[in-house]
Amino acid sequence: MNKAELIEIAAKGADISKAAAGKALDGAMAAIVKAVSKGDSVTLVGFGTFKSAKRAARTGKNPKTGAALKIPATTVPKFSAGAGFKLAVSGKKAKK
């Protein structure tokens, strides 16, 4: 599924225009990116959590030459799926 297909499904589900659904999706994505880039986490209960994670510096290997490379430390985005999302993907039913 691509962004246009997601917008179309969201527009039908919310009974709004595709333009409005596109603006809502763009706004939500922008808010998530801004919060995570500041170091905050964004939790959508039942869906998952977006957060930033620090990746330590390490030594890698150039696959072509085999030479050692120094890979610097960096901060990367991370997504952890929520329990409801995991259950939906696995096809299992929730325990009562």
C-alpha cells in the first residue's frame, strides 16, 4: 500500500474528501517527525510507539575491499509495534 491508497481508504472510512484526508495524514506525519526529532516519543495506544534511539559508533567492513571502516555514532528513528497491532498481524485472537 502506498500513501495515495492509504489516503483513499482513510477518506472513505472518515467520510471526508481525499484532499482533507491527505492534509490530515501529512499533518500527523509532520507532527510525529517533529516530536521524534526533538527526542520525544509518540505513542498511539494499540498501534505502537515512535521514538529516537542512539546507535553507538562501531567498526564496519567494506564488502568490496574488506577494509575496516569507522561508522560514527548516530541517532535513528525507531518504531515499536503495540500489542493490538502485533495481534492483528499474527492473526491470533486477543485473550480475555
